[in-house]
Amino acid sequence: MFALLRGGPGDGRVVDVSRPEVVWRSCLYERTSDMQQVRGREVRVYAHRPDCCEGYGRGDVDGCE
């Protein structure tokens, strides 16, 4: 299944997922009920957790607390 990442450093990326959450460059994204059309197919939207990695400003080197 594919998902569209919303918010955070991965905003707009389409990734392959198999769980209710996905880690992209050490930032956590969680599944939402929203769906969106991307390149002719409907994909689930995963939202960035604002309390994970974003606040430190280093993105790909931060870990989730």
C-alpha cells in the first residue's frame, strides 16, 4: 500500500507502507482517515507527528523521543 506524507520534512512524498505508522528519516508519520488522488490512484494520507524530530530542526539525524 502506498501513502502520502503530510507535514514535516517528508511533506508530499509517496512511500510504500504496511503499518499504521511509518518512520521517514527518523520522523514519525501516523495514518489518518484521509485519502488523496496521486498519479491516478487513491492513497492514504499519513500525518507528521509534530512532537517528533521537527522541533530540533535537524530532521534526518533526530530520533523520536
